[in-house]
Amino acid sequence: MKIFAIALSVLCCHFLVAHADDPLPSWRESASKRQIIQFVERVTTKGTPDFVPITDRIAVFDNDGTLCCEAPIPIQATYAFDEVKRLSVIEPKLKEDPMVQAALSGDIAKLLEGEHHDGLLKILALTHAGITTTEFEERVRNWFSTARHPRFNKPYSDLVYQPMVELLKYLRANGFKTFIVSGGGADFIRVWSEQVYGIPPENVIGSTGQTKFEIRDGKPVLIKTLDYVFVNDKEGKPVAIHQHIGRRPIACFGNSDGDLAMLKYTTIHNPRPSFGLIVHHTDGEREYAYDAAPPSSGKLVTALQGAPIYGWSVVNMKRDWEKVWNESASASGVPLGKWLVEDIGGHGVVDSAQSTIEFSADDTVSGDTCVNRFNGKLEYDGTTLKMGPLATTRRAGPDALMDQESRFVVALTQIRRFRLDESGFLFLFDADGNELMRLSKIESK
């Protein structure tokens, strides 16, 4: 009996360690999960014929339907329709346009009529063109912070697939560079890709229109237009990958026939070991179920038929995913717990002094400046993080510590964004994306 108990204990310990080390905990044990891990181990094991240098570990991901929900219509289309509603209140004459009427009534079929989808182009012209890139970014950021999905009543930042977020982190932890290659607008996705996926704006490839340089009010600006529109879909995706990345991917992830060319380019006759994966939407209860007849975009027929021919892995969302939606550290998405400041503004910190930040579930923040204590309110709207007003104690300390405290407190007031990377560091940024702090998690005892 004693021997059995010891054996059971060892077995349990082994299971717990294996589970803790599981890089894809939201994936059920399935063929697709095994294939992902086997591929990553294969290309990262030095001294083997299949080893791929870090410089060539390129992974490309479609966005809508692969990383986030695209039903009933893609996120960017929802933004365009909401923006038309907003603009038509400011300029009532817009409502006289038949295409604006179609957008206001949700008549997508009307907007897609014609060889070039002229109605949809009209809506994109109204909502995406003729303004500066800065104005567009602000509009998208404001919308993204408040818009909610019509079915799930959640912010769009919550409608990201948790298994795919884990996959992104797993790949980056193994030296992969991750890129979004989407038919959606590059400028639209770049506003929130780093916040939501950890993918910086420069790693987003999408549909684009020509941008013009102008001087307005004595300031240099870039003006968005719909001139020479490049639609980054189907055969356009491999072309865009070549133009923007300059290296052939070894891993590709998509969900529709629009990703077929990208999957083929990645995996057929690639001199490097390669991997392709298709996300098949089969879960009508937790998400949506579709392939040949999607609600709007995301038709999947030819690519699905090609999967067994080309050896692509197919994820059955209902069967293979334990969880679907992105799990933030708190209901608001803020990383809860206590964090130690490792760097402030690129100038380091005093090793013997500790500046800390603790995020609480009641929307408050507190911590140590390294000399004093502080506390205050925390506001997070889905894209923007803000602290304040903050209250601090008033003790004095050595000059070096007071200097660190001053830099720390100033940085606290400037924080607007955050990102958790695959190594567990928390990065805090200002509104322009400049890094203010790097922090590591203080595990509770």
C-alpha cells in the first residue's frame, strides 16, 4: 500500500509539472496541438537537419476569424458602419446617399453589389479617407474602447481567441517573429494589435490605400486616401509578405479560402520545414459555426479540401479548444497582482530600492515609489490605461532614491497602454507608444 501511495504521488507530481509547463493550456489534447508542438521542437532543436535559424523563423497569421471573431461581420466593417452613423448625425445630408442608407440599415448585400463593391468603397471613403493618419488612429482608438459585439455584448478586445493568443506567445518564446497578414486595413489593425496580440504595428500587413504627405497649418501630416487601393487578400497575401517581410514564412495560420494562397506559399516546396494550420469554425454555441456559408466573410471550402493533400493541420474549434475567448488577468483586462519595476525610461533603477505597482480587482492601484507609498484609482477602457488621481506619503530619502521616485511618479501619470510579453514582463507605454517602464511579476507567497 505504501509503495502504491508513493507511486501515485510521483505520478501526480509528474502530471502537475507537465500541466504547468504546457505552452498551450487552452488547447485540448488533439492532433493539432501535438502537430504544433512537434513542429516547433523540430525547427528549434540545434544539431538536427530540420533546425531553422532564428532569422528565418517567420510565422504569419490571418486576423479576422483566425485570431479574433469575424462574425456576423468583421470588426473593421462594424467600425465603418458605426462611424457612418456618427458622421450622419453631424452631417445629416449624408443620409440622402443610398449607400449611406444601406449602411445605416445594415444592408450589406447592397453595399457588395457590383464588380468592385462600389457601395462599400463609398462607405470606406467616408470613414477612412480624407483625414490624417493621426485623426484616423484617434477615431479607431476611441471606437475600440467603447464598442461591443452585438451578440456577446463584450468589448472587441475580449473577442480574441485564447488558444491563438497562447500560440502567439509560444512561438515568440521559441524565437519566431509573428506577423499579421490580413485582408483588413493595415492602419485599422495597427491601432490595437500590440495591445491585444503583442504584435507591434510594424508587423501588421494589410490592405492599404495611397497616403499623401502634406503640410497643414505648418505641420507635416499624412493624409489617408483610397487611391491605388491594394487589397491584401488571396493571391495578394504572398505578394505582400515578399514585399514587406522579404523572407518566406515557415508557419502559416488562416481560416478561409482567402488564406489559401498564403498557406500554399508557406508550405509547398519550401526549402525549410514548414507548417500550415486552418481554424475551422465548428462551435455555434460558444462562437459561430460556418465554412461554406459564412455570415459575411470567411468562406472555407477549397482550403479545407486541400488540407489533407498538403498536410495542413485543421483545428476543430468545438472539439480542440478547451476555451475560446481571451482570458485577461482581470475582467477589465488589467494584469492584476504586484509588479516590480525593473527599468524606468531606459535608465534602470537602483538595485537596493524597490518601486512596485499593484493592480487590484476593485479598479485601484497602489505600491511603493521606493521611498513612499502611493494609491489611487485605475481606469481602463479596453485600449487606454490611466492612473489617478494618486495620493502619496511624504517621507524624504537619499538623493539617488528621491531621483528614482521622481522619475517613477512622473511616468505613472503618463501611462496609457500596457503589454505583457511572452517572457512574463509587463511593459507600460505612454500615448505615443514610448516605453515608460518594464516590470516583472512578484509572486505571492
